[in-house]
Amino acid sequence: MATLAQAENWKPSPGETKTYYDEDFMRVDSKSGMVLVRIADGKPSGPYKTWPASKGPIMLFALDCPANKWIDLGMDFTGDKTIGKGWRSEEKIEDISGAVGGAGKLACETKDSLPKVDLP
């Protein structure tokens, strides 16, 4: 299991008024080439661990940009969300922008400049 929490920098999702993405979280899985992204509705209100539950969960996604598909990695309320070894084989769903919005588009456009990491 890999812990996904780290430094965070919540930014407004491009083209959306109430959705934010964590710029510092975006990274590319070195094995699959998928981009990991986390988004949340509400307001960027300080450290991840104090994100108020009333703002809704922080949602985690893996994006297969060339195929325009995404994998739901779950929701996180505490900042200690982990992913297991089988996450890459989970069902891929069509339409990144429909699920992740402007943050997904931005993640795919900047994929080559994002850090590459080894995940389980």
C-alpha cells in the first residue's frame, strides 16, 4: 500500500467555480503512465487533514490520457488514503472531463512535466 498524502496546493479547477485540484499531488505512475489527480468541491481551506467534511470528500483518480479514460481510486476524508497493488487493473471509465473536469484536462496537458513516481 502506498500513502498518497503529501504537500498540497489547492487551485481552482480550470473552467469551474466550485471545484479545486491539488497541484502538488498530480504525478505520473512510472509503470502505467497514468496521471494521479485529486479534486474536491468547496474552498481551498488549508491543510489537507483539516479539510472540513462539510465541503465533501477529496476524490482520487487515475487518468489514462491517451484513451480518455479514468479509474476511480476512491474518496478521502483524512489525508491518509492508500492504494493497493491491483489499482491499475480496475475498470476504466470513458470521458475524463466528465468525471474530473478541467483538472483532468490540465493534468493530461501537463503530463510530460509532472513528476514520475513508482507506485505499487
